[in-house]
Amino acid sequence: MVHNGTFTFMVLCPRKYRFPINFPKNYCGGLEKTLLTQPFPWQRTQKRIRKNFLSSSTMKKRKHCVSYTAVGVMSGTSLDGLDMALARFTETARGWKYHLIDATTVPYSPEWVTRLSEAHHHLERSLIDLHVEYGEWIGEQVKKFLDKQAVPADLIGSHGHTIIHRPEIEITVQIGDGPSIARKTGITTIYNFRHRDVSLGGQGAPLVPMGDRELFREYDACLNIGGFSNISYRKNDKRIAYDIGPANILLNKYVREHFSVPFDRNGELGRKGRPVPEMLYRLNQQIFYRQPPPKSLGREWVERNILPVINRTQATHEDILRTLYEHISDLIYFELLPFEKVLVTGGGAFNTFLVELIEEKGGRPLTLPDPLLVNYKEALVFGFLAVLRFLGRINCLASVTGAKHDNMGGFIYRV
């Protein structure tokens, strides 16, 4: 059907989600802009949902409550698995405190690794199907996790899995349908945390620095070594944070393809090689590394800028892998120079070879916190961001993302 210069058709998906999408006459594909500019139906009804939710008896009972139990759910670019952290967040006169009750990771099956890593190639219809199916799977995993707990959860904060992140053209897409999670668990779910910030001209990432500011005030800086490494610190009474560079997204991808293992345990494979100077020079000269914050990275940047350097290098697999280690440690070491007390978390913190390289270059040891916090800090913080969004408070900082102003990220869905 043609109407006002656009073609209108109905996306085939579960009845509750059926909605028309309008495409211009010259539309030739392009899921990214469609997903950003044409909201899903539950996004259109957020005002109604939130109005009903805020007037509910549950909200009245908790109007003055400053303590919530939330499950944070995180899926990173390294595709290790789905991280879940159950924690109690309490606001006191001195600020927010947290108690990490339990956490776990559900490893992705080879099928899910393939489907998530190739999701950006999907056509619109199949991606919507994957979006809902993945949300249902997340809901099932959260329910199994909570069934083992003695403490019930008030909220779920789900980041989803990022398949497209191009904030320079105002596009960011995370799959993992929030309403499906809520229906599977019966728990209020906050999801799609990045959308509002990107619409305000921000990077939509990193989001964890809000948790750094409120929950980890005692540290000079917070370093996370995950799919990408990123850092967060206070400067002139403002929180500054940005992505440093690729980390596990490079290491895991390379060892999967060339050594047939999911990851390089303790860096044992990386130790065997020798750096390739020319390759290391080209990697370290990427323009992004010299850009001032705010800045963030995504899979697309790695594919455009890093993979071509790797593919053009004539060397053994061990030597290329070792060069990637040198590159990652160079970037992190340089960023840590101004700081004394640093909180180091993320899966890369358990890579003893990578940590050794950073320590050797920096001339001082890195102190790691409790292993549970190392592994699940990001998931923990997304539970906290959900609490802030539930309370109608700022959970995304313009000083970090470059947005027009601080904002509240995340859609609320209540069953």
C-alpha cells in the first residue's frame, strides 16, 4: 500500500508485536536506520506503561524505599556467555552501597555464538525473530538463576547483545527483547539502555561509569578488560570514561579461528610467539587512539581498521597473536600512567600473560579485587542502572558519552 509517498507493510511477528513500518519509496534495505527511527510497539506505549506502573500499589508501597534487589544481565562482544548478577542496592546518607548476592555465567552454545556474531547480516524480518527469541532465551536463563536464590528480585536490568553500534550516524541496536524477558520471569524489566543517549547525540557508551561513580568511589580509576578495554575516572568533579581499544574481541576471535579453542587460557598461546614490529606499529597508529573522549568502539570499527592489518601480516599464528597482546597492553599501560589505585575487572583480568605485560610496561603491580567482582562488575552495574531508571533518576552521564545532557536510559516493561 502506498500512502504519503511511503510503502506501508506489516511485519510478521507475534500478534502482540504486529505493527506497520513505513519505508520511503526508494527504500532498498538498511535495517539499522529502520530500527532506530521506527520504534518497536512496546517503545510506542512506554508512556502508557510507565503511567500505569507508577500508579500501581507496588510503587506506592515502595515510594520511600531506598533498597532494591536487581538482576543485571550482560552479554559482551567477546561472546563468552550471558552474565547475570543478583545484588542488593541500598541508598544511605553517604551514597549508594551494594551487596553482591550471587552471580553466574551461562556459556553460549556454538549455535548461539554463530547466530549472535552474524546477527548484523540478518534481514529485517529474521532479525526481529532473533530479537524476540533471544529475549525469551535470556528470560529462561534468568528464571533458572533466580529459582536457586533465597532472595527474590524486584527488577531486571538487561543490556542485551549489541549487533550494531555506530553512534556517529545515530545508530545503536541491542537485541534481546525486554518484554519477552519480563513475561518469562514475571519481573519488571528495564532494557534498551543506549537508545536515548544516542538520540541526544551521545555515544550511548560506556554506561558502566555511572556505577563507577556511585559504587566504587574509593578508586582513582576503574579499568575494565572485556571485549574492549575501557577506563573511567574523575576529573574536575566530572566522570570521564571512554573505550581504550579492542581486547578480548581480538584475542578470542583469533584463537577460535586459528587454534580451535574458545579463548587463550592464561595467555599460554600468546607467550609462544614473538612480536611483529611492523604489524605492531600499524596497529598502534590507529587514529581512534589519539582522539579525545568521548569515544566508543564497536565490532564494525574492528572489522574496518584492525582485521585488515592482521590479514595483511605474513607471520606465524603465534607471532600474530603475540603482537595482538603487545598492542592491547601498550594501549592499557599508557592510559593507567596517571593513576595509583585502580580497580581492574573483566575477563581479561584473568589472563595472566596480558596482566604481566601491563605490569612490566607500567613498572608496578595491578591489584585485582574478589574474583566474583572481576567477572561480574558490568552485570552488577546494569542492575544498578535499572534501579536508577526505575526511580526516575539519571543513569547516563553526558560527560562520558558526549550527549546534550545527562539522561535516563532504558525502557521499563512491567508484566
